[in-house]
Amino acid sequence: MKQLIIILVVTLKLFSETNSTNNIEPSVIEQSITEQNEETLRLLNEQLQDVNNLLKKDSLWLKKYANFTTYQKVQEELDQIKKEIKLTNQKKDSEAKQHLEILITKENTLTNQLELLSDYKESPFKEFIKPQEITNIPEVENPFSIISALSFIKMINQRKEFYQQNYESLNKLILKLEQKKDILTKIVQINHDEKFKTELTYSTKEVDDFKDIYSIFGTTISLYTKRVDEIVLNLTNQIKEQIKQTAYILSIILILFIISILIKVAIKKYVTDNEKFYVANKVINVVTFILILLVLLFSYLENVTYLVTVLGFASAGIAIAMKDIFMSFLGWMVIVVGGTIHIGDRIKASKENMEFVGDVLDISLLRITLFEDVTLTSYTTNRRAGRIIFIPNNYIFTHMIANYSHSGMKTVWDGIDINITFDSNHKKAVYIVKEIVKRYSKGYTDITRKQLNKLRDRYNLRNTNVEPRIFAFVEPYGIRISAWYLTNSYATLTLRSSISLDILDSFKEEDDIKIAYPTQAIQLAKLTDNLDSTEFLKESKNHQLTN
């Protein structure tokens, strides 16, 4: 602006000097005009240089455009060369042949250049002005899809901002190019050099081309912006609706949890039996889980009827593939509803010649958790104890499971066998054993009698004799006395050990009772041939040692 003011002042001064002096020679006037034009050209060139420096910042647009125009020029040159080759082929002289070789060489060179510039054959600004097609628009159908929807909104907004920035940068570029065109126009008016005319022609075409691109880009980005705004609005509404639905579902789930907690509190208040409370607690948890699952199922599945139909057709295959799981779940229902096994019961499970006795720690939907205690089975069979045993619930249908403490029963029958010799006083031995067993099992006998009386309401009990039972049998090595008595089902070995030692001590005090065990009687024949008995025994020992 400052430079234009200087030019204007100089011009006015010249005009004033011209008007004031009519006697100046024409040569002086021409010299003055020349100096004025040179000063103007210098200022315009400086302005042109400044504009060119600014255009270098937008070199990406201009470089692509330059490559595009270069491709067009090379294509025009190639077409012209092909025409010349066609005309030269009609001539037969030597000069024509040499010229033809030169043309063919140029043709090959231009063809190679076109291959290198093949990316700029069409519009080079597609990636800048043609927005990517918006695909894979998510549907907000559940709370988890909210995250993907928000990510998608962020992505398309970033794309929109990118194209808007390109649109603004293109507008700024056009303004600079128009400024350059105006400067070149002024330069050409003063300086008629072909260089500036060519540059002006190129600049004019450049401005026209970029204006066309700007017009197309404006229409495209307007449509793209409307499309993005429509998608964002739609997804935003879906997100709001999904948040409302999620809040509604969470409130239902919260209400179900509160109801289950209140029911548990009420059961704990009025049910004193810990086992019954545990079972009720398990049932409430399962029912609550099923209700929550149904709420989620009907909330987020669009076509539940279709799902039920598919599951109906697939139920046979599912039942075969997941037979054990379904049977375990059915076994859990039988256990819980039927009350055959409770938490804390002592049970015995058998499979493939293996037996496990222990206390029930937990009854889940699929299995019974058992703590293996030290029992008679551990002593005689397993020689191991303290393990956690997992028994599938379906075993109640296919395997033997014995309950040592069913329906409040806390006692079981246990037996001790002891052998006495044939010449022992067996009547006294039976009496001693009976008295010892009665003394140790009296408390358990009374407890069992009361428990059996309670079971009469559920079972047809005929033989309810709970007194100790003593039996005597003739065996190959003596008389076997078998004593059966009631004992605590959780501590059978303790009472068994006490009774066994007491019987042993009592028999030792009696002279006419001897404990029998496998023995052999050896009768020695009459010694002959004047062999001393001591020597015979020594020979027998030597014979045994050698053998």
C-alpha cells in the first residue's frame, strides 16, 4: 500500500511539472515516463515476489496442479510427436529417416514421463475434495455399542473438519492467485515481454481451474456436512434412548436385588435352621439370576420368538452335547427340592472301586463340594484324607451316594469283631462285650430313638430297635463275637478305638477268655536212634536257616 502511495505521489508530481512547464522537450518527458515505469515495475516485481513466497506455503495444492498441467503438456507434446512421426513415415529420404529416429526417441521419453505422471492423469485433488463414503454406521442396540457410536461420531467429525480446512485453504489460495494475476496484468501493461505474458496466461488458467475446483468442492462439502450432521443427530438420539433404556433396566435389576435381600433378611429372621437358610439363600440367588437374565434377554433381543423357535429345533442337539450339564442342573433341582442332601451332611460317594467319605461344603448348580475326613474308609481303603472332592450333581442318577446324616440323623451303626478260642468262656465274653458297648453307646442310643420317632411321619419304619446288638459265630480259628452299636456319624473311629481297647483290657483280666488268632500246632514224633532232643532242635534251626 505504501508503495502505491509513492507511485501516486510521483505521478502527481510529474503531472504538475508537466503543466507548469510547457517548454520541456519531448525526450525529457519520455525519459521521465520510462523512469516512472521502471519504478512501477520494480515495485510490482517486489509484490509478485511476496505473493510467490506466500504461495509456497500452499505448495501441496500447487505441486499437484503443476504435476497435472505437466501431464497435460507432455500428453500434448506426445500427440504432436505422433503426428510428426506419421508424416515423416511417408518420406523416404535419409534426412527423414534420421528425423524419424529422433522423433521416436522423443516419443519413448515422453511415454516414460507419462507413466511416471500417470497418477495425475485425472483430477489430482480427489483425496482433498472428495470425502470418503460413510459406511458401517453403528446401531446403538445395547450399552456397549454406545462406546462404538461415540467413537464413530468423533471419527466423522474429524473427517468433516479435515475437509472444511481444505476448503478454507483452497479459498485462501485462490485469493492469492487472483492477487498474482492482477500484478501480472499490471506488469504486462507496462512490460510487453513474452515471459510475463506467458506467466499471465498460465496464472489466468490456474485461477480459472482452481475456481472450478472450489465450486465443485463447495457443493461436495455442503452435502457431506449435511450427511455428517444427520448421522450425528441420529446416533445422538439413539445414545440418549439407549441410556434411558439402560437406566430403566438397571432400576429393574436393582429392585430385584433389593427384593431378594429383603426376602433373605425375612428368612434369616424366621428360619433358625442354618441348613434351611443356606438352601433358601441358594434358591433365591438362582431365581434372581434367572429373572435378571430374562430381563436382559427380552430387553436386548429384537426377535425373542425367533430365538425360542431356533432353540426349540436345536434343543435336541444341545441336550446331547450338554447332557451332563443339564443332568447336573436337574440333579441340583432334585437335591434342593427333595432335600436328599444338605450342607454339612456326611455322605459317601462311590465310583469305579473308589470310595470317598466326607462332609458337604457346598451344593452348586453343577456339583457337590465334599471335604474328605478321616474315616474308616480312609483307614481301610484310601489311606488318604483332607482332600476336596467335587461330585457332579448328575451322580445321584447314576451312582450310589450314601447319606450318613439324612433328615437330622446324627448316628450310624458301627461294628467291632473279636475272636476268642474255642475253649474260652464265650458266654462271659459276650456279656462283657455287651456291657462295654452299652456303656459307651448309651447317649447315642437315646438320640437315635428320638430321631427315628421323628422320621415315622415321613417313612414307614418297622424295626426301630436301637439297643446294641451282639452276635457270636463259629469260625475256623475260634468264636467270633460281633458287636454292633450306634455312634456319632462324624466320629466313628474315636468311639471304635475306645471300645476296642476296653474290650481287650477286659479280656486280659479273665483267665478263661483267650483271644484267638491264626495259629498252627506242631507235634514232634518220638525221638529215635539215641538222638538227643537238644541236638534235634539245633538241627531243626540249622535246617530253617539254610532254607
